[in-house]
Amino acid sequence: MTNNPLTNNKIDRILSMDEVATILNRSKKSLWRWHAKEKIIPSPLMINGRAVGYRSSTVEAILNSFQGGK
């Protein structure tokens, strides 16, 4: 078992866009572009009608796809 901070918890927590941008080492603007124009990443979850974020499992899948599925 790996010591991955994204999946150490049994709960698939929702990460804010700030957290996702930090994990992926990209700006929030890049994340929106990847989602809206380039369709590289899935749509974020809408929380409370205003806030958005991603499940930690989704972020882990995005990281794996960027690393060639390793």
C-alpha cells in the first residue's frame, strides 16, 4: 500500500479548487481551461450552488493519467 495523502482516508473527501491547483502544480485558470476547452479533466462538483471542487479519487485519477497510468 502506498502512502498517498489523497487516498489515506477512507472517506473520498472533496478538495477545493485551491487544493487541486496546488496538488497538480497548476493555476485554477489552467484547471478551468483543461475542463472547459480542452476536456482533459472532468467537470468539478458543484457544492452549495457556488463552491466547486473535486473528489480526491478523481484528482488521483487525473494524476495517474498525467503520469501515463502508472
